[in-house]
Amino acid sequence: MIIRPAKNILGSIRMPGDKSISHRYAMLAAIATGATRLENFSTGADCASTLDCVRQLGCSVKVDGQRVEIEGRERLRKPAESLDCGNSGSTMRMMSGILAGQDFECDLHGDESLSRRPMARVMVPLRMMGAEITAAAGDRPPLHIKGGAINGGKLRAIDYKSPVASAQVKSAVLFAGLFADGETAVDEPYRTRDHSEQALRAFGVELSRSRNRVSLRGGQKLQAIEALVPGDISSAAFFLCAAALFPESNLVIENLLLNPTRASLLDALKLLGARISVINLEEHHHELVGTVKMEHGSLKGIKIEGGMSVSLIDELPVLAAIAPYTRDGIEIRDAKELRVKESDRIALVARNLRAMGAECEEYDDGLRVAGNQKLHGAEIDSGGDHRIAMAFSVAALRAEGESKILGADSARISFPEFFTMLEGVTER
């Protein structure tokens, strides 16, 4: 994909359905009583992988554009073949929690990228609960799971102190806890996105939270829902950051997810100096949704660390990509998790910034990008990572000369419409 310099970002748009919520609604719909009907379901390939897995587990899945209907089953069916999770770590890790409570054995595999990602973080607690899980190579996929309900058994409830701040780990344990005797709890070092908690509540599950600890009783029954999935704020991040780069920008994004555990991006952009306003704030199925208006402001600098790095983990690449255009630059720390995403995102961000002429310093857990720099067009190596491809498409909008994004088709993983929508709001 060739990206040419822009003058402004203008217009009103809607994002496709939030990927994190779409995954969770589809998985919980599979074990709920009745037919769950979802509007504005994510169009990304990752969520399509989740739907394929749900279908292989015996659920009726009907897809009409962004409308999805899933008929739940009291007991999932043993799949005829290995479940293909594609590129989706969310699918593999969270689905493992549900499969841990079943009365059959099954396998899960993914593409080359997913096959390099660590799974011990979910294998350890699920084994503690009584499921048998093995990996082909240490803790890397493919996985083999023998459910804890084989021979009429049940999983054991646990009180798990997670060594990593990961919403996927928390979700896997809570989902498994639905099939356990007693109360299952997860305690995190930092609070992570709470979409699983909100989705469980939407499906009728009672749970409790105290600071970074969440717990639920096993044996609760889920009831099907009808819901409109709010727009994906991680996808909106690319457009919001693009609008922040140009003095005459004016961008409105409607029906956008504004969950406090995901809306740290707005806080970060405000700290940088962007002008953001939120209107029409409403709550749907325990999730906050609203309209965001973004205008340019003089961008200063910011340091992102600790819990803020955790809550911004998906948005850090694009924030780093626009850092050279700020006055004082951006420093990111406590983000080692970026090294085990679809790619080593820290290394790729640093490499591509340097290719565009920027100075940056790479750390084990982040990077520091100096401000007040001019970038030139370059050939960008996305590493097959959708967020790298999209982040540097944004950076290229204000560079001198055109940039070529290699592996741009990786955007289909989360946001197939990205390049079309970006062109639609770009003034040249």
C-alpha cells in the first residue's frame, strides 16, 4: 500500500464492532441458553476465527454482514478436527478456558505467528483447576486440552494471583470458573480491560470486584442476549492520532466504545495536547458508548508507564509512530508485553521509525522517541502485524514523500476497511 502526505483529516465515521467485545460475546453465546443476536459484529479475521471455532463446537452460527446469530448449547460438541484459531491469541487463550470445563478432548492450532506466542500464562491456572493441557513445543501452540468434566467431573475453583496483567488470562480463568465447584477468583498486578466481566454480567452472571480482584461462582447459567457491539476504540486510535497531526483537522466518531479500561487513549491524547470532546454518552449492556469529536492541538510530550501502559497496550504502536511530530517526544516503559504480540512490536516500531529518519532509543520494556523531528517517506516493514501496518500508515501521512507499507493486507486481521476509511477522511 502506498501512503502519500495529507493536509488534514476531516469527516464523520463509525468504527466496525469492537474486537474484544465481539470475541467475548461469541464465546459466551455458545454456552448460553437461547439465540444471541449481535449487530455490528467485528469484521476482522480474528473474530471470524472465533466464530469458526464456535461453529465447530456444534453451535449454529448465522452471519449476514455484521449481523451474527449464535444458538447456544447446554453441552458443547467435541469438534471433528483441530480448532483453527488463525492469528488470534484472544481466540486460543480465552477459548481454552471454556474448553477446560468440557467433557471431551480437543486440539487448537494457529498460523505461524500465533504458533510463536506464549501459552503458559493460561496453561498454568487451567491445569491448577483440573484440566489437562499440553503444548507441542514447551508452551507454544498447538495445544491439546482434555476437559475437566470428562467422566462426570468438574473443575476445581481457584484463587489465582496472576503474574502478568493480561485480560486474556483473567478471561480464561473466569470462563473456566463457570464450570468449577465453588468460587473462582483472579487477582491482577494491574487492572486490565474488563470486557469479560461486563459481558458475563450481560449474559446474566453474578460476579464481584474489589480493586484488581474479580470472582464468580461456578454453575451459573447464561441467557442469550441481543446487543449492538460498540465501535472499536483500538481501531479508532489510528484515526484519532491521524487527526491530532494536522492543524485544521476535525473528526467525529460515532457509537464508539468508551469503557474506562479502554479509553485511556483519550486521556493520553489530552495529555499530549489534543482537543477531544465526548457527547451522547450512554450505557449498553454495561459498556459505555458515545460520540467523540477530535480536533488538533499543539502536541507536547508524555511518558507512559505502569498501569497506563497496560491499558494502552494495543494503542502504544501508533502513539510511538506519531511521537516524532510532538514537541517533547514520547517515552514508553513497562510494556514488555509488546515483544510477544503478533510481532516484537517494540523492535519493529524502532526499526521503522529509523527507516523514516527518526531518532529513538529502544529499551527491553519500551522505547523513547524524541520529539520535533521531520520524517521522510520510506519502505515500512509491517512484519505481517496489523497494528504496525496501520500505525505507520498514520505516521506516513505527515512525512515528506510517499511511503510503501509492506504487508498492508495484515490489516484484515482486525480492520479490513482501514485503508478505505482512511482515504475517505484524508484531505490532500
